[in-house]
Amino acid sequence: MKLSVIIPVYRVEAYLDKCVHSVLSQSYSNLEVILVDDCSPDRCGEICDSYFRKDNRVRVVHRPKNGGLSAARNSGIEAATGELLTFVDSDDSITADTYSEAIAVLLAHKTACVEFPVRKGNGSPDDLRYVPFTGSNRTETFHDWFARQGYVRSYSCNKIYTRSLWGDTRFPEGKFFEDLYTVPYVLERADRIATTDKGEYFYFDANPNAITNTPSPRKANDLFEATTKLLFHMEQTRGMTANDLYPLYMEAVDRKIDCINAGVNVTLPAPTFRWRCIFTPGQTGKRQLKALLLKLLGNQMYHLFKK
């Protein structure tokens, strides 16, 4: 099966070669690499064209105007011809056998998506590594994924999807944290999701131009909006209970606190908490304290944290 690898490109001249080389060096060779030049002001467009001339697996899309990460990814989706789809950000990289190992798991379990590990950092021994599960023999439903709080790591780039799973879903243009706006709604269409501890996507966290390294009120608002959108979707469309939704609600509480600290006024309806929700396993002590104060103080809790 052909894998389409979509790489949005903008102001990454110093990182682009390493990224593209890591993809073209994959042991899984039946792939097309779609480099989407989002009107980058540096030499990125020339670098993309040089790869096109050197390797017939590379295709280049030069967008007529800069539209941001979501717009570039959407252009890549429209250009893709593979039965499988994945994404790589152009300042990141991927280990050599990741795609072959992940696709083997996807095919073995006949699933529409497979999730593989992510390492986040600057290449030091202290980098954080997220592994969905140990082993390659597990599949899960979307409800399982949600229950283990997979939405906390709604990364688009550490997953391979069947192209049909996306349908007409696209990333929201003009929004930050586009993965959280998009990935859960793609995954909920899958009958099963496979996971593997093989391979690795390396998220390079030292690029000063990276979106997540430049905080702003708008970004705080978008993350709050994406979180509450998912919360209400799961409650209203999938009928999940308060117990199911409690961890996600507390994510929204944290995002509202971020907004208050950034000077952004947002509204989060107060839930009808059951006391035992406060002691849901797996929650940090700090989050349990927030939940207890929210139960006792209501919206006054936010003013307490502001002070």
C-alpha cells in the first residue's frame, strides 16, 4: 500500500534536510513525500524543488499564499494519492523503520489507524517519550482511546491512517492546536485503533520558531475552544456520562486557568460533580484539589487561582 507523507514547510531552512532525509531513508519504500511550501520566505522552496529533482517519490506543492500549518496540511491531503496517510512537521524527524513496523501492525490487525511512540525534546537523554502501549498486539475502540485520555496527545504525526478514514475532514485554518480540533473526530470513525511500541516520531522542541514555543492569548483561547468543543461533542453526540467526561472536563478547567492568566475571558459551565469523581484514579493531586475547590466554590475557584 502506498503511504503519502505530508510535510508542511515554512521557515525551517535549518531543519528541513534532516526531516526529509529521515522520511526518504525509511525502510518502507512504497511512499510519496508531499512537500507543501507555504510561501516560506527563506530557501525552503528551493530545497523542496531540489528534492523533487533528486527523488521521484517527492512531490512539491507551492501554495500561492501563506495560509498556516492547517492550510498547508489540507493542501497535502488534497494532493495525496496513497491509500495510507501520515504527517511530519518539517522541523521533526522519524526513525528508520517506523513506517514499515507501524504498517505491518495496521495490516495484521486490519485496522484503519495505528499509533506509534513519540519522543519530545532536543535530543538529550532527558527527552520525554510517550508510548501508547507496550507491545504490538493491542487494538482498542475509540471509547478505549478516549478513556485512557488519548486526547491529551492528539498528535496527528504519530499515526498512520487509511486515507478513507479522513473523508472530508480537514484541519481548521486559522486555528492553533489544530490536532485537537481534528484528530479525535477522525479516530472516532475507526472500528479499531492499533498501537505499537516500535518506531519513533521525534518532536524537536528546541526550534524557536515553533508554534508551541511562542505563547499568546490567541493560542490559549484556541486550546480552550478545542478542548470544550470535544467535551460537548462527546457528551451530546456520543452520550458519554459525567464519570467518562470528568478527566476531560478537568483539562478544560486547566485551559480556562491558562486563558485567565493570558487575559482572555472565556466561559466554562460548572458541572454537577459527583463527589467520587474528585477521586478518579490517575488524576494528579493538584487536579484533584482544583476539582474539590470547584465543587465547593464554583466559579470563584478561578479567581482564587488568578490570585
